[in-house]
Amino acid sequence: MNKWTISIFLVLVSTWVPVWAVKVNTLFEVDVSVASQAPDARAEAIREGFHDVLIKLAGNQNVNKNKVLRSSLDKSDYYVQEYSYSAPTVSSATYNLHIKYSEQDIRRLLRKAGVTAWGENRPLLLVWLAMVNDKHDVEILGGENGNDVVVKVKRFGQRFGVPLIFPVMDMTDMQKISSDNVTSISVQELKDASKRYEPEALLIGTLEHDGEIYSGHWSLVWGDKAWDWNLEGDSREKLLSDVMDNVSQVLSRRADIKSKAELSQN
């Protein structure tokens, strides 16, 4: 590839790869709830936490399909650097086990498995989410109302290492955005209303429940590009997990393209 071709490629990449603003510095740490401090409970939590760390780094919840990584799950205690317990509280009868894994050893494992590690600098997503009830009433969920769905979305965001926020849905937001804007994915209106939050990308979705399955249409909007998914699941957790899995796969792939472009410049 000659210099002119490389230059043109880098210009094209730079037009659609945005600045990465949020540093996620807990990629190698997890918190797992355990019923006791017994060795068996701790071993299972270490395995579960190790799997979550691999998901955050690979950007894919099916990371255990890789033969090398799947076999490493049975030796997950080898990758533990340190752990500590938090005692049960009045509101919770379980212990919180905080586990920190070895960054150096895990990066070596990923190289052996041929899996590209998604870096700690990641785009901030603003989530516009509309809940549709069985009467077809629509509510835009705000980050300040303590809704259980908001809590679950944030939890899945943490699991995949995707930094995200919700609009506060105060008078300023309600004057600019209606439920129709979200359900119809009115990108320009949502972009305009999102400027006050300064996100790098928007995640726009609906969540419906017909009594048997949960379903929704979701769109990730980043710059002038968009990715769309029609998803359904037999539980709310399954659907939200699939949403964040799709999102993290897109973001991690673009991060890999960005890294290769930067290496070409050096």
C-alpha cells in the first residue's frame, strides 16, 4: 500500500471514528454477590467474575465459545490478583465479593486465544428508552426515577463495560421530546435534545411485553451511522442482555479499527 493510499484510508477512518472520552478503569474488577464465605461459593463467584471480565474485554457475551478461553474458565482462580468481602447489610443478606484479576495474565491469555482486547477508553452512550405497557401507554424512562428497568440496563452496561447515562426527563427534555420521537426513532430530534448531555452515541429503544415475550426495536446511532435490531426474549433480562451484547460488539469492532488506524500512522 503506497503512502497516498494509506493517507486516503486514514482520512476516511477519521471522518467516522469519534473521540473516545470515558475511561473505564474497572475492566479487570468485578463484584459478585455470594451467600457465604465458603470456598465453594468463592470458587463459583471467581469463575463467574472471570467470565464477566472476558466479556468486558472481548465485547461479546459468547466469548466462551473460543476454545482457549473456555478452557481457561476452569482455571479462573489462577488469574485472581486479590479479593475481599463486604459484610451483609440490613438491606441485603448476602456478602459482596470484590475480585481483582491480573491484567497482565489476562492480556496474555487473550493474545493466545487470538481475541482482540477492547481498550479502557470507551464512548459514552445516552439511552432513550420507551416502555410500552399492555394498554399501549408509552413512558420515556428517565435516569432519576429509580425504575427497575433503568437499574437493569445500567447493570448490563456495567457487565459489558459500556458507559451509559439516561436523560433526566425534566421539563427541558419533555418540551423537546415526545414518546413518538423515541418509538419512531426520530434521530435528528433526539440528537438535538441530547446535546445538553454531550454523549458520543445514542441508544434508542422500546420495550414491550405482551404477556409471553418481551420485544423491542433498538437503534445505536453514532455520528452519521446507525445499527438497528429487532429483538425479543422470554424475559426482560434476556432481551436487555442481548441489546448490550449487540451494542458492545459494534463498539469493540470500531475500537479495533481505530487502533489499527492509529498504528498505521506511527
